Amino acid sequence: MIRIGIVATSSVVPQVEFEIGTEFLKREGFQVECHPSVFGEYFFYPSPDPERAQALIDFSKRDDLDAIWCARGGYGATHLLPFLDRAKKQLKTKKKKTLLGYSDATALLEWFRINLGWKTIHAPMPSLRTFSVLEHEEWRILKALVFQSVSPKLAKKNEIITYSHLLTPVFVPKRFSSVEAPLVGGNFFVWNTLLGTKNAGNARGKILFLEEIQENVGRLNRFAHHLEQAGGLKSVRAIVLGDFLDCNDSVPQCLQNPPPDHVDLTEYLKNPPKSALTGLREVVPSNEALDFIFKGLGDRNKIPIFRGVPAGHGPNHHSLFLGQAHRLQKNGQFHLKLSGRKPA
């Protein structure tokens, strides 16, 4: 039986959803242990930074645990990185495990992958309201990846699976035919915030996966240029985009016409009537805006970019085996390469 430890590394955990999620894991045959800090509340977090870090470190030291699953995302995971850096030597001597999570956990997935050589899976988390009712294929792949990451021998007794998705091209360089490389990445904002720090993600020679939620496209455009200008695209082989949920265009309001002659100009400019305002420009549909942003990014850097990986904050919740070889072809076929097996 696979033994999973659950820790709260980011925001306060919704208790009802979390209980439903952990009970689902138990019904699916996993042995589950929740760290006590999962049930706390301290301002924005379940507990102060040192306590959340120590909970993660303590579970990481446990040789009786096979995997650690982040309870939820939100914010606060990056605060734990200095504590992990100081504990790195003692953690290196312990059993390698699998770390699961996404969103804010992007920072932790990359830290454990780079520094400890752990297997990492970009995966839905137990406090997600829909965790226990994931689509059949989403849960089938996630469960299989947990088995495969923890023990290929165990996986032989269960279902060994790869996954395959057909993506849509955003920008394809003229001579591109295919690429095979490890997959890294996660949440766009979190990945970007680590650039310039000692714990920046390493996408050199790799396929970079990005997803996001509730960021307007103006900010996404800024993220893209920062990623480029900060050197985050150096030697990147390709970019694949997941779900960008509720990432819409935000258009400022401006005056339609000059103010009437009889009004107090100062007051009018400070508090114009709503009827006097109009959008500065046309609203750009989300998909159109994203294609514009990433097509420019790809063209400037001659990096193939495809969209449509069904992973992220929704509406899709497929899991991705980070650090493992993936193959991306010119026709958009994208699949995990596992033990020479063909994608199912």
C-alpha cells in the first residue's frame, strides 16, 4: 500500500472539502496521514512560515512515507524555500519520495526535483472541491502516475500508463519537426517570481509548461516579457500551455467626448458620470489575446509554442509527470515517454 503524507504549505485549507478529498484517497487504496498543521489558521496561512516548513521537512524525513501531497495552493509556498535550503543536507540522506501539487506548489515541485531528485507530479490537490469527482480519465492517469513514480514494480501490478494530448500550434519555427525533453514548469506567476532568485526554475534544455488563473491578459503580457528579458527562455526547447482560467482582457474607461462647457471641470474629471465613459479600445477575447502574446514570444525567440494541455486550475485537471521525458511533434501530438511505452 502506498503511504501518503499530506501537508499544508500555502493558504488555509477548506476543511469540508479536504475531508471529502482525503476519504476519497483512502477509498482508492492509499494510506493517508495528515500533518496536524493542516487544520490550523494563522492569518492567511494554516500556521506561521517556520511551522509549515518544519511540517514539510518532518514528513520529508519519514522513510515510512512514499509520497507527500500538498493539501492546497493559494500563496505562501515560496516562503518555505529558505528553510528547505538550510535543511537540504539532512534531507539528501533520506528516502526519495514523490511530491504532488500544483499552483502555488510549483515552487516546491521544482525545489524538490532539482535539489533532492524527487519525482514530482503536477496534480490536483485533496482540498479541491472536485478532487473526489475528477473525470474518470483524469483520476485514472493520476493514480497510475503515483504508482509509477513511487515504484515501477508496484506499477506492474496496477495500470502503467502514459498520456497523450493533441495540442494546437501557436508558433512553430520553420524547421521544427519534433522535440523530446523533460517537462518542467507550472503556474506562470509563481515560475516568474522565482526568476532572479537562487531557487529559480531550470528550464534549460527542457519543455516548459505554463498555466494560470484570474490574471488579466495585460499582466500575462508583462509576465511573458519578464520571462524573456530575465533569461528564463535561454535554451528552452519548447513551451506548452495549459488552462488559463478566467484570464480576460481588462480595458480602462475613458471619456467619450469633451466635457460640456457648463460643468465644473475639476469635479467632472474626478467623478465623471458613467454615461460619459467608454472603453479605451475593443476588448480582445481571451484566446485571441493569449495567442497574440505567446505567438510574439515564440517568434522573437524561435521557440515552438503549443496550447491545449488539459491541465491547470480548470476546467481540466489532468496530471503531468514533471522531470520526465515528453515528446512534442509538429502536428501537436504531445505525450509522456515512459519505459519505451506507447501513449495510451
